[in-house]
Amino acid sequence: MEDLVILFDVDNTLLDNDRIQADLAAHLESEYGAKARDRYQEIFEQIRGELGYADYLGALERYRIETMHDPRILRMASWLVDYPFADRLYPNALDAVGHARKFGHPVVLSDGDAVFQPHKVVRSGIWPAFNDDVLIYIHKEQELEDVERLYPARHYVMVDDKLRILAAMKQIWGKRLTTIFPRQGHYANDPAELAKYPPADFAVDHVSEVVRFDFSTVSA
């Protein structure tokens, strides 16, 4: 039983995922045309609605079925796999992780598929920065019992760009959880989304500001 476990989301918390998606859209349009870009995005959103998480390679597999006779499509996977994810880390994001380690045990708590999301976490440098303490679920807010089993603690902190996730976790853990909301990415800046949920315990404009957070004040 540790005193404090500090959980970090990945997409739009440590990693600028909006920029990655914009780069992907630009690449698809440049190499395959606007029609291919729009159709891939339609399939991507359809699969996200079905599964509850982003599945880039799954969307590509489904798109390929529609374009079986276009050999150019086979190069799309290489672009995704070889993407320079480390270049999309938010400035000083890993410094925030190092700062958190002075007070407790930092752990990645993310959502995603079982292939591309772990690949992205490794290639970005996030996985080694957390010393292999990485959890990736389909709906992480529904897996808190498993988080407690693997990383038992008296108190938890969650750093996440989605108020929906923070609110759901707060409902379960209550006072055992302190929430930190970095206002990064499209979810964190969507007025409609922000109006749906209560505010986090703490809000910062950028994850780099976590390096000034005194985690000793929240430890139980």
C-alpha cells in the first residue's frame, strides 16, 4: 500500500494527439486525396462509436476493404507506425512526470486498442519515462478496481484532459482522488463538454505547470 499514486492520461495530456490527427488528415489528403481523407475519418469515427476508443489501424483495415485494388493504401500503415510521436510530446510533459515521482508513484492510465496505443506510448518515450508502469484499458474509468489491485494506494491523483473521465473517477473514489485538469486539446476547450461536468479539483493551462504542483498537500 503506497501513500500516493499519480495517474497520467496520454492523449492530449502528455501527447498532443490533436496534432497527430491533423498530421494524419493532411497526409491522407496529400497522398490519396480529400475523398480518401474524409472516408477514412468517417470509418474512424464509426469504429470509435462501436468500440469506445480510437482504433487507427482498425479503421485502416476497414478502409482497405473498400479500396482493395489501390496498392497505395498499403503504405498508410507504415506512415502511422513510423510517425515521430516523440516530437508531439507537450513541452516539459516528462518533466511533470519526474516531478510527480518525487512525491509518489507515477503510472500511465490510458484508453486505446491493444496494438497501436502501446506502440504510440513506447515510441513517444512515455513508456520508459514511467518505468513500465503503464495501464491501457478500453474504458479506464470502469477499471479502477483493477488499478487498485495493481497499484494499491491510500490516495490517487488523476491528470486528464477530459472532465468526463475525472468526474466518473471522482464518483467512484471520492475523497481518495484528487483531479488535475490540463486545459489542452479539443475536449478541454469545448464549452458544451465543460458545461456537462463539475470542475476538477485543480486546473492548469498546460501539463508543464504540474512541475510546480505540491503533491504533498493531497497525500492521505
